[in-house]
Amino acid sequence: MAYQHVVVPTDGAKITVNKDLSLTVPENPIVTFIEGDGIGVDITPVMRKVTDAAVARAYGGKRKIAWMEVYCGEKAAEKYAGDWFPAETLEAIKEFVVGIKGPLTTPVGGGFRSLNVALRQEMDLYVCQRPVRWFKGVPSPVKEPGKVNMVIFRENSEDIYAGIEWKADSPEAKKVVDFLQKEMGVTKIRFPDHVGIGIKPVSAEGTKRLVRKALQYAVDQDLPSVTLVHKGNIMKFTEGAFCDWGYEIARDEFGAKALDGGPWHSFQNPRTGKEILVKDVIADAMLQQILLRPDEYSVIATLNLNGDYLSDALAAQVGGIGIAPGANNSDAVALFEATHGTAPKYAGQDKVNPGSLILSAEMMLRHMGWNEAADLIISGVEGAIADKTVTYDFERLMTDAKLLSCSEFGDAIVAKING
Ligand SMILES: NC(=O)C1=CN([C@@H]2O[C@H](COP(=O)(O)OP(=O)(O)OC[C@H]3O[C@@H](n4cnc5c(N)ncnc54)[C@H](OP(=O)(O)O)[C@@H]3O)[C@@H](O)[C@H]2O)C=CC1
Ligand SMILES: O=C(O)CCC(=O)C(=O)O
Ligand SMILES: [Mg+2]
């Protein structure tokens, strides 16, 4: 398609999705990127530099990413006369199927809705996959961070993130309250006169497609358990149903059987013969379990809000959100991004840790099947940390570490990649 501001690189070729959803990746794939607001200007160029270095080193110049900038957030508003979310950005990410983004600002309370959530919803990127593991030498607030090795599968399209809510005192909120009281027999709205109302949709379809991915991941990676995290004791028909549907798909599609009458289940990994335990934990209890007994958890499948809370909490255990990567996937399109936000107080200072976005690029390379380059990124990050040459977030918690800027940390990783 013809784009207004997006310039398609002439030296690149399109990644295509095959019928079985595998990718055909040319030697010079076009990969879309959104720079991002706030610290996006600092971390995105560093991520590109490290990724290019890893690809060059791994394939000796035979392969090269053709980066294609697309716009969202503040930079889009400048380019597209106030449009923060240009339609052609969505079109380009969908057309070129693999992309990576910096963080985007969302105002609290009023203002526009989250552009990050809108990107996920518009492209139905229903899986938010966030691996959390410790890198040797990273300072952590817990005694044994090495026991943390989990992958969160966060449902990315439903829950209260669907954005169905009405402001207190608006005619819409009053209408919904009226409907609830008069037609649904609701008597428990504590202060009905000035109340904001939010609706939390959770469906069988949305739950099952997410839990299916989590179970399949456990099978493919030969992992010991999948834990369904929910608040089903309180929200029975949303969070409770998520848990029930999760077990149902484990039974129906993976042959899981209930253990001692349930609710926990298990099934045999068809590839390795090992048992995979399917269990559930209530969300508040899970927040203490990840601190006290992290080694008992491996793959986590959960709803949108629980997954948001869990990802930042788990990231803190292994060194903070400066080093927490992620992916947003549909069946065809993948958009990689850090777990953290725009950290506005550090914007433009060349200060923050680019690690989360670099490790998101590592996930992206693996998604493309470029595992050799992905491995080099991991060893580069490990090497820079082992040398205690780190950004402020790690340096302030380490003894005898050398403080590096964001770009210098990128250079230290590149030096390890080329070393
Ligand atoms: N996917 C996305 O694009 C996301 C966007 N957001 C948006 O970002 C904005 C700011 O959100 P906020 O709640 O402040 O959360 P942020 O994640 O942006 O920042 C919170 C704190 O986390 C630490 N931090 C974040 N990124 C890094 C990094 N790269 N290196 C080192 N430390 C880091 C900093 O801690 P310290 O102060 O201790 O140094 C920072 O003050 C909001 O508009 C929010 O909506 C939020 C989350 C995700
Ligand atoms: O979109 C936002 O502003 C926040 C999103 C977020 O916190 C997340 O995806 O983890
Ligand atoms: Mg978050």
C-alpha cells in the first residue's frame, strides 16, 4: 500500500506468514519500529545498534535488518497534524508482520486512552508474553533471584482493559446505573449517585486462545507446570470462569486429567513424556508465592490486569523493569516491547537501562528464527553485567560497579558481541 509518511526501505524485503503460521524471513527483512515517547528516544536507537551488531556478527553481513520507522504517540502527533494513532501505522505493522516499539505515554484519569492497549486491541495481539529470569550479577532485593524463571502469558484483549467505562455523573453512567438497578435487580451499588462504572468482559474464546498458547509453550519448551492466576473467589463469572475454562482446555485439547478429584490437573508432554502440572492460584496469594516459593512456578497464564501487576512485581525480583522484555502476539503479527513505560523524568538524558528493549529485540530475533544473533545478544548482556559496567539502576545497588550511560551500556554489549 502507499503510505503518507512511512518510507518503505528499498533495500529490504517483506517477512511473510505461511499457512501453518510459520514465517518466511528473507535475508534483509523489513522490521517496523516505533521510537516511543519519553525514554524511547534514548533506548530505541541503542536497541537498534545492538541488534544490528548481533546480526552482523552472527551472519557475517549475509543478513541485515531493514528498519522501517512507523509513528505513534507524540512523534505521530507532530507528523500527522495532531493524530496520535495514525491508521497507516497499524496498516504497516500488519503488512510487515514483525515490529518492535518503545513505550508510549498514557495520561491518568482524563485524556486519551492507552495507545499501547489500542495497538494490541486493533491488531488483536491477544498474547502478551513476558519472560522473567535472572541474569547472573544483576542486583536484586531477594536472596535467591536465580530461583525466578517464569514466563507470563497475559491475556491482552479483554478484562477491564477493554476500556468499557463511564465517568461519574455522566448521562451514560446514570443510564447504566438505572439499568442495573431497575432491570437487573442490583441493590449493591454503595453510592449510586456519583459513581463511575467499568465493565470487565472475560470470554470463553478469549481465555481459551490464551491458555492454549501457554499450554503449548510448556509442551514446546518442556516445562513442568502452567499456573492459572485469577481472583475467582471474588469475581466468579469472569476470573473464576477464566480458571474453569483454563482447566477445560487442558482437558479437552491436551488430555489433562484431574488429580485426586481436582482442581489441579496434569498431562504428559507428548514430546518428552514428562508430566506437566496445570494448577491455579488466587492472584493475591500468587504475589506472595512468587516471593517465597518462586521455583515452584514456570509458565503463568492470567488475565490482563493480574498480568500487568505480576509482570512489574516479578521484574523487580530479578533486577527491575530496566531488564524486563516482552512480546505482543496475534497468530500472524508480533509487536515486541519492554514491560516498562516512558519513565518521563529520565527522558532524553541518555541515562536509563536499554536492557528491556534490547532483550525484547532478542525475543524478536528468536521469533524470526535468527537464534544465533539472539544468543549473541544474551551473551553480550551477560558479559557487560559480569564486568559490572551498568546503567544507574543496577549501579546504585552494586558495589564497585562502573556507571555507564544508556548508550555506553549499549556499546559495552556491542563490544562483548564483537569480542
Ligand atoms: N507499554 C508501554 O508503553 C507502557 C507505558 N506506560 C506509560 O508510561 C508512563 C510512565 O509510567 P510509570 O508508571 O512512571 O512507569 P515507568 O515504567 O515508565 O517508570 C517507573 C519507574 O521504573 C523505572 N524504570 C522504567 N524504565 C526503566 C529503564 N529503562 N531503566 C531503568 N529504570 C526504569 C524508573 O525507576 P526509578 O525512578 O526508581 O529510577 C521509573 O521511574 C505512563 O504514561 C504510563 O501509562 C507504562 C507502562 C507500560
Ligand atoms: O498503556 C499503558 O500506559 C500501560 C500499559 C502497561 O502498564 C503494560 O502494558 O504493562
Ligand atoms: Mg504494566
